[in-house]
Amino acid sequence: DQQVKQNSPSLSVQEGRISILNCDYTNSMFDYFLWYKKYPAEGPTFLISISSIKDKNEDGRFTVFLNKSAKHLSLHIVPSQPGDSAVYFCAASGTSGTYKYIFGTGTRLKVLA
Amino acid sequence: GAGVSQTPSNKVTEKGKYVELRCDPISGHTALYWYRQSLGQGPEFLIYFQGTGAADDSGLPNDRFFAVRPEGSVSTLKIQRTERGDSAVYLCASSSGTSNSPLHFGNGTRLTVT
């Protein structure tokens, strides 16, 4: 069963506008969430994380929001840039430690110039 | 500093052959992970090492897959009697092993079984 879901396989956004990528999870024991970006032929690169004790974390153009009651998190990129075009994965881990991160299936973001 | 290094970057092998994939983690990282990514999917957990020991190997699909990390640094993922369904990108990641430390991935080894 898919414990971390990214229901939008792709998203296109105009340069300068906001990109919103969504992620849902089913396991209430998850307490740490991360977003990764992946370019072709490269490994995933860590972007931003959030602990379940927070509902928002911001780093430059990237903000992650966590809604624990809805078991939902989102990544906001503003303003979007063509270099942001990549596949974005959300990942989650549980209270038992930081191992065994569970990844979603990814959303391919295309930022149009 | 140097990131996670994986070799080879590409490996083509015939069905039934044995392969070894190598991972050199970031220096000082105690935790090492192997993931597998198939086309259109997210990374799928295989095994996690803390130091030299496999703390969790619950993601290994069957007994054809085995991984070692004898000195707590470099790790090798070994696949016996390869099958076409093993074709995927095998990703290695390391972390400092402290609570809530992110994984740092290598560029992966693309394995193709013909």
C-alpha cells in the first residue's frame, strides 16, 4: 500500500508564478517530512524538511506547509524559475528513527519561460 | 566536500549473471541506505546500515539480494542470478545518522538486465 502519495504526476507553471506541489500520507506515525528535487541522470537532492511539531518551514523561495489533521503537506515555490523544472518527491519517516524514508511517486514540474 | 559516489554509473548484464554495485558514502556519515527506483516510481527502500550492521533489510525483495558494509564506510549491493525485473536505478544515500538528518543521494547505478 502506498503510504505517501503524490496524486499529480505533472504540473506546468509559468515563470514567475507560484508552483504548488501536494503530498498526502496515510501513516499517522510519520513525524518528519522532506522534499527532494531530481534532475535526469542525477540522484535526488534534498530541498527542505519539516518536523510534525511545526506547520510551516521556509527557506528562500521554498516553503513547506504541513496539515497534520488532513495528513497533507505541500511545497510552494515562488517565484518559479525555469531551473526549477525537475521531478519533486516528498518523503516521510516515523517516530522510530530517521531511517526508512518512504517516498512518493513524484511530480514532474515544468516551469515555462 | 565529496558527495556520495556510486560505481559503475551504468551496468548491463545478462539474465542469470551476478552483479555488484558499489557505494562510497560521505566521509563521517554513519548511516547508509540503498534504494531502488523504477521508471515512473519513487525511490523504494531496500536496506539501511548503521555502522557495519544492517539495521533494517526489510526492503530487500528476495534472497538474491544482499548488501554488506564491512568497515562501516563503503557498501556493496550484490544481486545473484539477475532477472529482467531487477532492471532499475539503484540509489545509495548516506546521512549523519542523527535524528531527522536528511539523506544525501548519489547519482545511482542504472542496471539493465537483458
